[in-house]
Amino acid sequence: MRSLDESREILYVIRTLDVLMGSGVGLEAAIHSISQGGYGIISKDFAVLMENINKGKPMERELRALLKKAENDGYKRVINTMLNNVTQNTDIIETLRKQGERMEETRTEAVKEYIEELGGVPETLLSIGMIGPIILSILGIAPQLMEGAEELFGTMNQGTIMTIVNAGLFFTLAGMAMIGLKAHTKDPGL
Amino acid sequence: MIFGILEMFRNEPLLLFIITLGVACAIGGIPPIIERQRRRSIENDLPALLEALSDSLGAGLGLQQAMMAEADRNNGKLGKLLKETLAESHASTFDAALSNFATKSRSSQVQRVMHLISTAIEQDAPLRNILADMSRDYERLNDLMNRRESDLMGRSILIIMFVSVGLPFLIAFIVGLFAPRSQGFQLEDFNSSFTMFFGAASLVAIGVSGRMLGRMRSALWWAPLWMAVSMTIYHVGVQVIGG
């Protein structure tokens, strides 16, 4: 969940950092501006980071702590770039621009992949959602349909059959939910 | 005939409750759809507005002048909203007008853009380039969002129609045909299990299709109605086909 939130916001954070730092604002002031809100989970992270810096903790240590907390690759890369800027005085603006471009390409690819991957979901969902209940419905009415044919098929207890049907319906539902979960876990975060 | 239909639901208080809840929630589900259409219309107009602002700044106009000119030119919802905001801004600062515009749009895209413009003005950053970059960014983002919507909408409807309508009808047909109540088949427990299953399956279908389109919360408003539809189709189907 955190990774999805991070991936949703990171591109806008990069653009804002680019604008701010490109016009001469320092890294700390840029982080402070983002920490004021508008960028979801990243604003919250930066707010905590600023709070700790204001308490006297070194920025380098705080960025390293944030690097450990971050889940999304793009977010990790941005924090790493900030860390390099603090420790080695690297050209952060140029790096952020490149990262932004790369991230945008990645996002476009992720959306295309998401659409392609979800192409099979309706078919799979319908296969399980239809075949399961059809078989279970025939099984459920079988004891009454086969009445009088005990010698051929053996005795079938309606209660036992209903327990099997109920369990089968529950598993069918769980299967459908598991397939549907793909729509959530693979979300590109637009 | 009406009494005949009502008689079918005599022993189904849960189904009657879900039907009532479904109608009530469907009414609650309409405002998010209208709001979404309004928001997407504004967001789809945003890249063109940013591009036009960037061009106007390049031609030597100030941002406020460029916004006023664009508000006159743009006939869409974004232009109308911009015109209203600028008209109200005579008594306040331009920065306050931008914030007001962002709030009124109720769109995170517009809010981000306005925040960035305010920051760029504060920092004296090259606004023309920033607007052009943002125009390109948001055009790509909106293209992706529109593509996701158009590509997945058909699949999402397919899931709902099959799970909530096709499946209960098919099972009701099988049960009604092979184990008709008129011939003495005792299937109360069986029918109750399947009715509950179709309700739950419809909930899953609505959740999945809503998530596919990236708007599960607003889709869930329609879940009780579709649950009621699928449970009713099965319940009535078995009784009508089975006699």
C-alpha cells in the first residue's frame, strides 16, 4: 500500500523539486515546501524529516533513515540523489530531470502492462465463477434427482451434499476474490 | 400480478432489505459519477490551458493577463471556472485567486499545478518553461488515464453482466429445469445458499471492476443494487422456471 502511494506522488515531487531547486532554492527549503502538504505520503515523510532536522539531527542521517523506510524504487532513487547531493555536492537538478523522464517512461509502460495483464482477468474470473457454481448446483440437486437409484450410485445424504456445496461456493468466491486481487496489486498508481 | 410478484419475496426478508438498500445506495452513487465527469472534463482541458498560458507568457503577457485571455477563450468547464475565480479575485491577491481556483476545481491535478505556479512565482522561476513542461506532463498523464478508462471499461462491464446477471440466470435455469418445485423437489437450503453466493459474487465483481478502473470507492455505492439484481434474478428465475 505504501509503495503504491509513493509511486502515485513521486513524479510530482520530482517536478516540484526541479522547479524549486532550478530557481535557486536550497535542498532543505525545497523539502520544507513539499512537507507543507499536497504530496500525500511523501509530504508526511518529509514533515517528519524536517521535524527531526529542526531538533538538531543531521540531514544525512535522516535521509538514510528515510531511504530504509521507502519502498518504491523511484522514491528510493530520489532520496539517494538527495543524499549524494548532501554528502558529495552533486548536480541534483540534472539528475532529478533524468529521473523524472525515466520514471514517466516507466509509468507509461506500467499502465500498458496493467491493461494487458488485466485482459485475462474477466475470462479467468468468469471461468471460475461459472464452472464452480454449475458443477455445485448439479451436485446439490443430485440426491433428489437420483432418488430411487441408490443401488446404482449409493446413498447420498442431502445434508452432507449441502455442506460440500456450501464449502465449494465459499472456495469459488475466495478464488474469484484472489483473481480480482490482481487488479489491486498490479495497479500502476495513476 | 403485482401480488403474485410480492408473494415471491414473502419469506425473503434479507433480499427485501438488500433491494431497499440497493435503491438507496444507487441514489448515493449518482453524485460521485457527476462529480467525476466534471473533474475529468477540467483535467482534460488542463494541458491545453497550460500550453496556451506558456505561449502567452512567451509573447510577453503577464500570467494574470494570460489567464484572463484564456478564460475568455476557453468555452469548457475549466474556462468557466477560471472566469468565475478571476472575477471574484478583484478584491484579493492573485495568489489567493490561484488557491481559490485550485480549491473550487476539486481536482488534485489542478491543485498541484496551481501550487507549483504559486511556488514558481514566489521563487521567480522561469514560468514559461515550467508551464510548457507541466502541459506535456499532464497531457501524458491524462492520455494514460483516458486509455485505461477506455480499454478497461468494456471488461469491467463484462464482469458485472456475467457475474450479476448471466450466472444467476444460468443456474436458475438449470435448477428450475432439472429440479422444479412443482414436482416436489425440496431445495430451500440449496436456494438460500446460492442466493447468498450470488450476492457475494456480485460484491466481488463490483469491487474488481471498480478497482480495474481505479475508482473502487464510488463503484461500491452500486454494489447493493447489483447484489439485489443478481439475488432477485436467481430467486425469481427458480420460481418462474420451476413453477
